[in-house]
Amino acid sequence: MNSQQFRRFLSRHPHSHRFFFERPHISRRELFQWLGAGVTGSVLASTAHATETVSTASVQPINKAKNVIFILCSGAMSHVDTFDFKLTPDTPAELMKPETINGIAWPSGIMPKLGQSLGDVAIVRSVRSWALQHNLGQVWAQIGRNPTAALGDIAPNTGSIVAIEKEKERTAAHIFPTFLGLNAGDMVGSGYLSSVYAPLKISPSTNGLPDTTNADGQTRFESKYALMKSLDAPLRAASPTNTAFADYGAFYEAGKAMMFNNTVNEAFRFTTDEAALYGTSGFGNACLVAFKVLRANAGTRYVQIHFGGWDHHQDIYSTVAGRLPALTKQLDDGLSRLLADLKSAGLLDSTLIVLMSEFGRTVGAITAQDGRDHFLQQFAVFAGAGIKGGRALGSTNADGSATATHAWAQERDVRPEDIEATIYSAMGIDWTTVRYDDPFGRGFEYVPYAKEGLYGPLHELWA
């Protein structure tokens, strides 16, 4: 569906995709949709799930990935200073040290290690956000739909959809959660799905997971746990009208499986020397743990890493902590090492890495505050899972303000919905799936309007 067809479809099927600052009011219908979404928690607590049915458009997923690492650089990274680099009169060339690597304009001064890793990376430069408000855009990137639209408030994280789809593949040896959230921040959870599919949210540290031992020792702990179960087991039984206690019991069992466990310790603990290889930063530690967890092969299939602080309205090129050079150093150290370690361990070919922000930043001259403001044009980075690296797909015009070439079958800007569809396809999941177990009985589409062909995966990444 090219740009013209895309616009015609939107005119026939409007679905809340006007830009955020173009919303002077809401309709009566939208008000009731939002209010309905707001009571989701009470509905889920008291209403039985409908019988689940699934309909699909019989598409063919590419099915190249076993695992996903999704990195959300919240705050909005400047695309024209990083992965869609543009040299302007305001760009500090001595800091950026621009060069061309395999035909890709690259700021080697702030990301030298990733410059050496570009052979493993594909950069999609024809990406455009729907919204310029941080939280809205960040949630949109995680759920692949408008958070303020119908069902947006109860939409699960992409990782939760992966978790429920991969549930049937779990074995007794899979003691790690399917969905792991690192440096989680305001990470979206499982939405209307069972909390069994929510992310386990942790902030990596050298101490590993907390509370995985007991001061009384393992034998005494097992005895106390068995007594507890004998006393309240009936409360944890599955109920046709309320899954809360069953979910609660499942959390206990999952937590117990990770106690007194050397596999857990090996995956979640790390030394200061190991951290130094990844840059000794919060982001680097998350990349290190993501690698160790996937290497353990103990059940985790989707890892989301939150890397915040990219909201550079002021002093973007300052070398103080928190500004672009400092953050890109963390990104450069952590991501380059992650790529190298995954490749060395034979895991890169089965692990899809996706990196993006919620939107980009203004192009051309910097502002009077020496920064860049919010802007719709952005990028997405892909690596692993058989993706053909060493290239950029799509291009922008001279100043990076708009897409010049699209470089994919739909011949339009890539949207968050398309990136979500790409993740599903890579994982062997039919992105046109519709679940009928949502509390409102509307039918929850994995990717909205995918059955109609409006959104779909970027299979060109593998071509």
C-alpha cells in the first residue's frame, strides 16, 4: 500500500492517527471510549475472559528470530546527529568527526565502535512518528498503536504478545520469565492479558536478582513453602470468574523456581570487570544482562531495555553528563559489545535487535538554547536474526526533515505499527492475528488494520 493508497485508506477508515497537537477536542464517542478504557482494571478483576478465538489473514511470517532485544531510547534521540547524520553549520565537526562508512554518513567521533559494527546493522531512515508528546510516543512504540484510541489503554506490550504466543514452547527447564524488562522506567505491561505475561522488571546490578536466597537456608525454606501451600492452596486454584489468585500463585511458583539457583546467579550477576567491557553504565549493564540471560537459554525470549535521557532541548553538544556525547558513548560502548558478544556466542543470527526513540529532533540550525526540539522524522536500527546489515534503507532529504526515498514495498513512511509487525514476523508470529478475549469483546488486533494491508513488516531488511 503506497503513500497515496495509505492516505485514501485513512480517509475511509479514520482511526485516531491525527498528530497530537492537532487535537483541539475529542468527540463524544472518543470520550466514552477513553472512559471505558479507564475502568479496565475493575473489569479485569471481576469479569471472565471470553472464549478466545483467533482470525488471521494467512500471511507468512519470516520466522528468523528466536529472541528479541528491543531498546527504547526515550526522550527522543536526535536523528540528524546520530543514525541519519547530517553535517550542518552548527554541527561541531571536531566532536563528530564525520566520515562515510560503506556509503553511510557516520559521526565517528561520538560512536566509533558502532561505526566498526555497521556491517551487522541496518538503519531504516524513512521512519516517522505519529505524535510529538513523550509519553504518548513512548507507549505507542511499545504497543504499536495509538494509546488514546479504543483498546489503547489496555493494549499489551509487544513483549507480552510474544510471551503469550511463545507460552506453548516453554519447558520445565525454562525458569526465566519470557519477557524481561531492564531499567524498566514506565515500561508498558501486559495490558488486558494475564499478568503472567507481564515483564519482570529489574535494574541490573552486580548483586544480581534480589531475594533469591533465604536466611534460613534452602531446606528450611522448602519446608515453610510447602506448609504455606498446604494451608492456602484452595485460594490459588484456577477460577472461571477470577484469575487474580491463580496469577498470584503462578508468580509464587515462578519466583520459587529462581531461588537457590546457580543458573539465575550466573545470568543476572556480573563483575565490575564484565561491566567495564560494556562501558560501566546503566545501559551497558542492561546490555550485559540481556546477553547473559539469552546465553542461559532458560526461557527468556523478549528483552526490553529502557535507555532514557535523550530530551536535549538545551546544550545538546555539551560534553557534560547527560548530553548527547555522553549518552552516545554509553550507547556506543554497550551496543557494540552486545553485538560482538552475541556474535561470538553464536546468538546474533537468532536474536533480533531493534533500537528506536519515540520521535526525532528538529533539523538544521540548533535553537537559541543550543538544543533541538521535538520532530516527527526519526529512524529505527535493526540487527541480527539474519538481517542484511551494512546499509541504510530509505533516505531523507538534505536536512533530514522528511523522507526522500522509502525503500520498501509499501512506498510510504515506516510507522511504529510497521516496526511492531516486523518484530512479530521475525518471531514467527502472524501479525494479522485478532484475539477475541479482550474485556470489551471488540477483538484485539495484534497490529491494527494489518488484515487490510495498512501496516506490515519490513521484510526488505532480509532481502
